[in-house]
Amino acid sequence: MDFEVLAGQYDDGHEINVKYSDVFATLDDAIEAHDKVSDYPWAYIQYKGRTLDVWAKGNDPLNR
């Protein structure tokens, strides 16, 4: 299984500029890498053609 972590910023004109890209064998490793680049304006993990949006640790989408 390959989990690709991508992160970057937007150039003038709102073009996507990838500043970080790496591939990991496990989701745990991909999440660890994502945490290190989560300060970029955008960052996500791709897996089998799907984009995974990773919420910051401690956030709960159900507000429990």
C-alpha cells in the first residue's frame, strides 16, 4: 500500500505549488509526515486515487 503525502502553497494566480511530496508504506508513517507539514496552506494524503483530509489531533467532527 502506498500513501502519498503532498503539501504546499498557492502561487500568484492561485496556482498550486507542491513543496513537499513523499510516499509511505503505512498510514501511520504518512500521518506522521503530514503532521510535520501541516503548517502549509494545504496538505493531504492520497491513497488509491482518493484524497484523505487529516484533521488535527484532538479535533472531533461530531463535537463530542
